[in-house]
Amino acid sequence: MVLYQKLRMNVTKQKIKPSMQLNLLKRLSRSLENGYTLLTALETLTWDRNLEEISNKIIHLLKSGQTLDQALDELAFHPIITTYLYFAKEFGDLETSIIKCVELYERRLEYAKKFTQIIRYPFVLVAIFSFVFFFIQHSVLPNLLTLFQQNDSNGIPIAITIISLAYYGFILLLIACVLVRLLWKYVKVRIPIDLQIKLLSVIPIYRSYLRLNTSFQFSTHFGSLLKTGLSIKDVLAILSKQQKLPIVAHYATTLMSGLNQGHHVSILMKQFTFINTQLASIFQKNSNTESLEKDLSTYSTIITDELNQKIMKAITYIQPIFFILLGIIIILIYLSLLLPIYEIIQTL
């Protein structure tokens, strides 16, 4: 019942178009660069008819006592945006945080557009093939089965089995992946973070992406908080209290506990599943916060480029893999139809 209510709330909650979210952030960033305060900058956005309603909602939420990240979260802005603005409260550089939000979110929209373009043709092809397959299975194969039963051929029943298993297995795999992805968002809140990490660590491809992404989040936010002059323990305290990045919060809590017991940060980080060993080495070689902050900033830039390359590479692999799987199914259909015919020819 609770899961149903959450799903219903998510569906009924009004969504703001990604392009509008990006446009609002860009306009807000430019207004802040011109010296406007946050409220004044939002008021200037109301001059734009497309942004007037959403800007007024944000202003109302801010005046009611909410912070900017809370207001945007209330209006269903993307987590990338609300996460960066949450940490902006801690180090006070709102303008830089919004610029970073724009950069990351714009890149995400580019990936989504590229993915949509790549998956569009395979999706249409599968839809057409599904219609053809339905026709073959319910019209062609039964007629062939009746014909070949007179010749005591076992090929057609085997053909029907092979085709059905191959095609429906392929479709069920796609449906299962989509359902697991949708349900995980609502089920994971009931699962302890330790168990979540164990479950995610067994997913072959996704765990590599998650390791890079978690290392990027940890290094970026840790470095940004260090710029404010906070100590390492103070930074870990802030990271452990936030709820937007559960894995980062869990790791920060573990590090705080380890530091209190006299362990070094780098040794503890090497034990984390979703933290790169390079990031642990950065903490090991730096003894002062200034050097650590510079190295973390450099590392986050490098890992951002690595993430971008891997995502684009993965996207370009989707279409060939899709076509190969579909091609295998088509070949199986042809073979399963031709082999029984060849078997009958040999008996003549």
C-alpha cells in the first residue's frame, strides 16, 4: 500500500520539462553574475512568460522559509540539480554551484537525446518484427505443422519451441530490466545501505559506472567543502548528514568512525567498493587541506572526462548489440523453418 501511494504521488506530481529546468538555471546563473541577489534574480525570470509560473513558485517557497535546493526538490527538479545546490548552502558559492549544475545537467540531456536517437530505430524494428513473428507463429507454423505431420517430421514442433523461447525470452529480458529499474527507486529505501552496496556490486557493468560516479561525487563535494576552510572531520560530518547521496553519506559516516578509532582515511577508503583506489591515494599523499583540495579538484575533472567517455561508448554499443540479438533470433527462425523442409527432402 505504501509503495502504491509513493508511485501514485510520483505520477501525479507535476513534472517540469528538462529543457525548462535547464533554461531556468542558465537564466538564473546570468542574473546572479550581474550582481542580483537570489530573490531579485528570480523576480527577473518572471519577465519571461515561459518561466513566470515556475519562478513565482520558487519565490513563494523561498519566502516561506525553504532553501533553494528544497524549493527545487519540491518542484521535482532533477536530483543532479538539487544535490549540488544542497552543498552550496554549506560553502556559500551559489553561483558556481549553479554553473556546475548547468554543465552536468546539460550533458545529461545530451546523453538522453543521443540514447533516444540510437534506440528509436531498434524499437521500431522490434515492433515490426513482433507483428511479423505473431503472424508466423499463429498462421504459418500451424499450417506447416499440419503438413509435416503427415510425413512424421518432428522439426516443426521443435521450430515452434525454439522461436518462442528465443523471442519471448528476449522480450521478457527487456521488460524485466525496465521493471527492476522502476521498482528499485521505491524499494531501496527499505533496504539497509550495506545490503544495497552488496547488491549493486554484483551487477557487472553498472558497478563500474557506479564506482566512477561515486568517486566523482565524493571528490567534488569533499573538495568544494574544503575550500571553505573546514577541517576534514567537519567535511565528513556534513557529507554524513546529507540524504541525497546515500552511498557517500554511508562512506563519510564510516570514515568518521574510523578516524575516531585512529585509522587513516586512505586505508579506510581502500576498503570501499565504490571508491577508486586513485582517490584513496590522493588522501594518502596529502597532509594539508590546501594540497588535498587542489588534488581533489584536478581528480574530479579527470574522472568527469572518463565518465563522459564511458557513457558515450556504452551508448554507441547499444544499437549494435540490439541488432545482433535480433539478427540471431531471425536466423533461428529461418533455420527452424528450413531444417524440417530439408529433412523431408532427404526422405524423398
